[in-house]
Amino acid sequence: MNTVATVKLDLYPERTYNIDFIAYPDHFFMIYQYQKGNILHCMTVKMDADAKKWPSR
């Protein structure tokens, strides 16, 4: 496996605690947790193979 490109993701906040990836052949999910105030949030983003947000349908 070789690195094709390095993509800087700026969609998650600074106080991010955990990032996980679930990969599929044509897309992947990025699941991340961040803290805002005293509340811990969990968010999911679906992206294509080029690390661009998957269009919502």
C-alpha cells in the first residue's frame, strides 16, 4: 500500500478525543468525539475515496 495524497481535514474541532475510521471499497466513515463545554459529542462523516464529504441524498 502506498500513500497517494495527504489531505488535511479541517471539519473537526480542536478538542477532539478519538477518531475512528470504518472503510468500505468506495467510501469510508470517520467517527470522532469532541468536547464542547462539559458535553462530549460523537459525530460521523461519510467521505468518498478522495476524502471529500459524500453527497447527502
